[in-house]
Amino acid sequence: MTETRTPEQFPNSARIMDYFLGGSESLPVDRAAADGIVKLLPGGPVGARANRRFLNRAVRTATRRGVSQFLDLGSGIPAVGATHEIAPEAKVVYNDNDPVVGDIARRILGESSDGRTAYVEADFRDPGAVLSAPATKELLDFSQPVGVLFGALLHFAVAADDPYGTVERYKEALAPGSFIVITHSSPDYVSAPVRTAVGELYTKLQVDLAQRSRSEIGQFVDTEGWTVLEPGVVSVNEWETEEERADDADYQTSREDAAGFAAVAVKN
């Protein structure tokens, strides 16, 4: 007789990420899997926190420049340092295609939302489905600036997914003053042993990973009609603005642990 296993008996990547960020949504199976990842990639949790730190900085930068609505694509669990926490006056639509994320997100947002947040379950690689979803259309006004976040997401879009075309479709929907925020893994600053470990990990997870160079990542943001904000396309741990340069001077993360690049661009 075949044993039936429930979803709670399998590790979930979003719950593992929540665990790395210090959240409370993980299950024992996730924490066990996370321990295995750390053995393979000791810098994994540090890189996850570096990614979230950058996204928080980018959201604050957009908010200071007048953006009061965000579309957080491939958001994962909107818990620790989530966009609506960093920009509490903003309207935020979260998106993911993982039903586990959806169940948790709806609970979290239902408990804390005052009508400023919503969740759309769809694949970000289908911009039409995300942008035309009732929750998106009801909450976000695309005649005004919107911040669109692609946090640790585009490396899951391989060439066959037309990642550059996908990003352009989101950009075309945006008004001047809108922001595009990107983090993307890259082998550029990563040693050979770590690259091998990353390959082994994603092979085990049966997930395709597109490892792009800095210049390839820059092509998502450095396009006609858009201005890339200083400091440009840089290691995730090195992106900062003048306003925040001293906000956490003790923060220490290596380029290898950050394992990718970050960039912010504004529509002219």
C-alpha cells in the first residue's frame, strides 16, 4: 500500500527562506532541509538576509521619491521585513505561484491588513495574468508610479521563458516615476566550490537556475526610457544610497555570500 504524504511533510522553499530570515512560518521538515542547505552552502542564510536588506532599502528609496504602491513579484511569504512593513502607508500587491505561500500570505495579510494589501496567485512569467488580476486592478493605479520588485526571482526564468521580454511587459505597464527593483544570483563573485554546491543544490531541488553575469543582469534595467540609480548594478551587499549610508555601518556580508547583483531603475 502506497503511503500518502501531505504537503506539510515536504520542505517548502518559501518556508525555508522565512526560516533563514528569522520568521516563524517554517515547519520541522523545513528546518531540517535548511540545515542541509547550510552544510552545503554555509553562506545561504547570510545571502538571504542581504537580499532582504537590499529590498528594504530599495523600497524606502522609492517611498522617499513619492512611490506609494508596490507590486512584489515572486514575493514568498510576506512576513519578516515584508514590503508592507517597510512602507506601511503604501498599497502592496504580493504575487507568487506557490499554493503554500498563498495560504500563509492570505492569513498574514488578513490578520494585519487595513485594505492596503492583497495577494495574487499567478506565475510572474505571465504578466497579463498578474496585471489583469482583479486584486491588482482594484488596489493599484497604474496611471501613477508603481514600484515593481523582482527580488531573487529572475534567475528562475530561463531563456525559454523570455525573461527580458517578460520584464519589458511589466515596464510597459508603468507610469513615469515608477521603479523596477531587481536582485539576481550570479556566479561572478562566487568561487568554483560554491558554484558547484549551488549546482548540486538546485539539481536536488529539480529547479532550473539561470546564472547570469553582471552585464546580462544590467540588461533588465539599463534600457531606453529608464535611469539606473546610483550606485548602479552592484553586488547585493553593496547597494546603498546617500540617505542610508550610515544606517547599519556594522553590517558585514561578503560578495560571495551575497552571491548576486542588485539594481534599481526609474522610468523617465
